Amino acid sequence: VYEGPVQDLIDELARLPGIGPKGAQRIAFHLLAADEIDARRLGEVITRVKQAITPCRRCFNFAQGDFCRICADDRRDPAQLCVVEDPRGVVAIERTREYRGRYHVLGGAISPLDGIGPDSLHIEELLARLGDEGVTEVILALNSSHEGEATASYLQDRLAGRGVRVTRLASGLPVGGDLDYADELTLGRALLGRRDLATG
Ligand SMILES: [Zn+2]
């Protein structure tokens, strides 16, 4: 092991997703060799993002203050609600420039193996919004993974009989691919070509 603070840094970095022990060591060495001002800036942005960013009180997107940029924009159409797994989905759909409604961020997808059930997600809050905001269409824009599919079919059941149109993005997205990997043209087409789901 390395000197205490060096090993602490490697251990913290190794806990991050997608960074193994080797990668953690490489980043730690990079930071040790970097100018102090650059290393300090990194520390500051991490501190700042944790202080400044909270979940939007309406849609659970990232927000600075009570509401996110989109919820705070009164030009957005409250009748359309696009349901995504996390804020990456919001950014992906926004990039298409084909959508003027609001969003609802679930905070993940149903995954029994990981112990994530419907209760772990912002589903009750979604249902509450339907009446409160006069929603007429819910667009399910979930990832095309097993978890995304399971979540879509659960939501389809829960949204049945509530007087809202429920649609899904047209297929054509890479299978198992996250929304943020789809290019904006493909995603824009999938949005425009969305299909209605039977909701009984
Ligand atoms: Zn919001």
C-alpha cells in the first residue's frame, strides 16, 4: 500500500463506477502529478455540486433550488409528461429538440435482483401529478434493457384507467442501449413515431 493519503485517494476512486483498482491508481498518480490549482478545482466542483444540486420538487430532475430548469419554464406544456429513468434521459430527449412537455424522473428502473422494486422509484409521485397538472399523455422513454422493459410494463398497468394516453418511444433504439447513447436523430424519430400502449 501507499502512504496514507495516497492510498485513501486510490480507495475512494476505486469505489466509483467503471473505475477498477488499476484505473484508480492511474487517476491518483495523475492528480499527484497535476498542478495544485487543477487538483483543487476538482475538489471544489465536487463539493459545490453536492451543495448546489437537489432533486426537483416536481419531477426529480437535477435542480438548483426548488425546481429544475424545465419545470421552472412556463412555456413547457404540462399536458405531456415524459417518464425517464434518470436525468441522463432528460438530457437525451432535450437534445432531440422535438419535445416541449415536462418530465418525470423515476430514479432508476425496477430490478428485483438489485432489490429495486416499484416502491424504490418515484411512481406514486408520478400518479399524483396526472390530476394535479392536467396531464393528457404520458410518454414512457425508458431504456431498452430488461429493467426498462419491466418498468414500462409495470407503469402501463398502473396508468391504465386513469384517462391518460400512454405511449412509448418507437423501437429503433439500440437494444440494451441507454437513451443517452442514442444519437439525437434516432431518438427524435423514436419520439415522433411513438406508439400507443393499450391501457385497458
Ligand atoms: Zn423539474
